[in-house]
Amino acid sequence: MKSLLYCLSIFLFISCQNDFENQSNSTLSNETNDEFETAIPDESEIAETSIPMDLGLRSIEAVDLPNLDYDGNFTDCWTWDDKNGENYLLRTIEEPKFNYPEEDGWETYDQSLHVYHYSKLETGETILLRDLTDFIKDCEFDLIMNHLEPVELSDIDNDNYGEIIFGYRLHCTSDVSPSSQKVLLFENGDKYILRGTSVAMGYGGEYTPGDEFNSGPEGFLDKAENYWEENKVEYALEPNEY
């Protein structure tokens, strides 16, 4: 009888021990899975903590252009990568167009310049995000038309869309006087502009910001104004005046 009771006690002890181990192993397994799942951030968390893209601005020659539509003669083209994909800022100027004078009239000229912002998407499709055309018509004197040399790229608002800034001058003149000058900032199809005049022999240099700056991201106007100040002088009184 004692042997029977002893065997029964051993059986109950082993059974309880197995139940405890099974329960412990189950709890440990669930805790491990929970920790593994919460250690992997979802896509929204990855986007919020992502590092801004490296917006490297590069110049390319006309022979290296992809298949882009444009009018006029190639001036320059700048490319960079951002959230849209591969971007191109292409600047051109058309040849002057001669207007035959009417009887007893003056010879006049027309001329236009163009700026195009293309983007090549990840799908391979190339789209025109923004284009700009400006011109002078019926100029009887010297016709001045040129793109300002500096082109700058930034991402002030950290949205991974590059802000490309540039400028140009237009003038029909018979003397040394300020030209019409415009400075523009393009971002993802949006346009921001300063309109004014260059500095010539100490005169000019004033500008008016477009209304779009009022609702634009903070810092855009400062960026455009800095570019203007650095590139406003067309003809200086002295070589080192500014």
C-alpha cells in the first residue's frame, strides 16, 4: 500500500512540474515576440526620422541632355536628385528676330528667353513641372538679354524637394542704365519671384517680392533676397565698389 501511495505522489509531482514548464515556456515565447515586433518601426515612423536627401547640384552639357523639349539656344542645364526623382533646370535664349521697318520707320528686334524645370520620375516618365518665358519686343536700340551665372540649390523647408534659385536681366537701351532684373525660386512646380532693376553706375537695385512669398515657407524670401544682393550689380562705378 505504501508503495502505491509513493508511486502516485511521484506521478503527481512530475505532472505538475511539466505543467509549470509548459506555462513558463509559453509566457517567455509571447514576451519575446512582442519585443521583436515593437522593435521594428512602421513606415510612418521611418519617414518621420529619415535624413534629408543629399541635394547635389551638377552642371551638364547640351550633348548630355536627355530628350527634353525646349526653344532657343542652350545656355546651361543643372541637374539634381530629390523626392521627384532626377531634376533638370534648363535655360535658353532665342536668337534676336529682326522686324523690317515700315516706311520711314526704325528697325526693331524681338528676343525671348526660356527656363524649364523637368523631372524624371522613378517610373521613367519625364514631366515638365514649370516653365517660364520672358521677352522684349520692338527694341530700337541695344537689346540686352542674359541669364545670371549663379544657380543655387537648397532644401530650406526640409521636405526633400529642392529649391532651385536663379535670375536673368532684360533691357532695351541706348545708354548705361539699370536693366530689368528678376530672381526666381522654383520648388516642385511652384514659382516665387523678385522683380526690380540691376545696379548700373550706382543707380537701381530696388526690387519687389511677389505676393506668393506671403504664403510660402519661411526662409524662401530670405534666400531670394540674399541671391539678389549678391548679383544685383551690372555696371559698377569702381571695380571693387561692391
